[in-house]
Amino acid sequence: MGSNMEAILNKIYEFLATYWLQVIAAIVIFVVGRWLAKVISNLVAKAMTKAKIDPTLTSFVKNLCHIALLAFVIIAALKKLGIPMTEFTVVVGAAGLAVGFALQGSLSNFAAGVILIIFKPFKVGDFVELAGKMGTVKEIQIFNTILNSPDNVRIIIPNGQATSSNILNFTVNGTRRIDLVVGVSYDDDLKKAHQVIENVILSDERILKEPAYTVAVSELGESSVNFVVRPWVNATDYWAVRFDITEKIKLALDKNDITIPYPQHDIHMKSGAA
């Protein structure tokens, strides 16, 4: 056992003594090449940004450029070690086939990423719902799309899942409709309640004149007469306006002695014979 280990160590020493320059050169090529690949891909991204190219495409091209350059660097380092490229290509091809079967999901994610770039159902900065998750698009990478949720949680969604489910883009049309339901008591003045709610809508300058808002009775419920309140706002103002007018409607109804009913149960207790 000892003699075998010694023979192996001797072969390693002989290899290093003969090829140490190639090994060092290959390491230098890999380290420097990897750094250059990052620098070049960043420069490409900056040039595309300066040319005002779509940030979505810029991010995708940056990632693709970095991977392509890194592959070239690895091949150059292996060639410096004296590995025959013909044999290496055959080995890589066979390994690539095996890896391809193992990583079919990743390949489909790559194809889905290309589809997202070509058809552009959303872009960086849009607020969307993908695969059941909502957030602002931060980056479309080769395999994944990255969202930031409203509470600032980073969400990474495989591109295959993004394209295989419904895509809801809340930003692309520029405007959104706020949908509220406001209930008032059957004993209150219906026309007065309508006017109070409408005054709240008219007092907020962020609410658009076109499309026109809607305030209308939608339902005679079990304990309330329900109004639908549907103003239109710019997509960027949606949440702020929704929260504000919800509070303002409640305060305005209270000020005008209009009741917002809530479910109540009357319990009648009967005393049985002792």
C-alpha cells in the first residue's frame, strides 16, 4: 500500500515538474479571464443603458454575455494545459447530452426567458403577478425572473413557471380601477349617502376624470344597502389612493350621521321549567 502511494506521489511530482508552467498559466488565464468576462459584460450593459435600450433586454444580454465569455475562458485554460480540443469536444458533447437530460427544467427555463424577451409581456419596473406571486419586476435573468414584493421580499420565479401560468401586468395600461364596496343602513337617506361618497371621490385630485368613476347601488344585502365605488387612478397611485379614500369615506359618513352596519345577532333565551 505504501509503495503504491509513493508511486502515485512520484507521478504527481513528475507531472508538476514537467507541466508546472502550463498549470500556472492555465490558472492565470482562468482568474484573469473570469474577471475580464465580468468587466466586459458590465461594459456591454452600461453601453446598452446609455443607448436607452430596454432594461429588460439589457439585463438578459448581460447575463448571456457573461456566461458565453466564461465558457470561452474555460476552454482557453484547458487548451493551455495541453488537453486536445477534439477529444475534449467529444467528452463535453457526451457530458452535455447527459447533463441536458438531467437539466431539462433549466433548458426550458432558458427557452422561456428568450420568449419573455421577445414578446415582452412585462418589463423591469412593472408590477405583476407571476405564478401566483405579486411584485415589481427587478430583473429578467436567463433562467429566472426576480420580483420584489410590496413588503420588500425577494421572489425568484423560474421563467418556465412564469410563462406557463397567467401573467397579470398591473402597470402596462398606465391606469387601474379601485373597487370598493361601501354598505349603509336601510334607515339612512340613500341619496345623501350617495352624495357624501361622491364628494369624497371628487375631492381627490389623483382620481382621473377619464375614465369616469362609478358610485352606484349594487346590492340590497341582508343588513345593508351596498354601494360599489370605482374610481380610476394612475397605476403608481393605486395603493395610496385606495387607502386614503377608504378612510375618508368612513369619516365622511360618520360626519353626516350615516351608519355603516355590521352583522349583529339577537339571542333570545327561554327559561325552562325547573
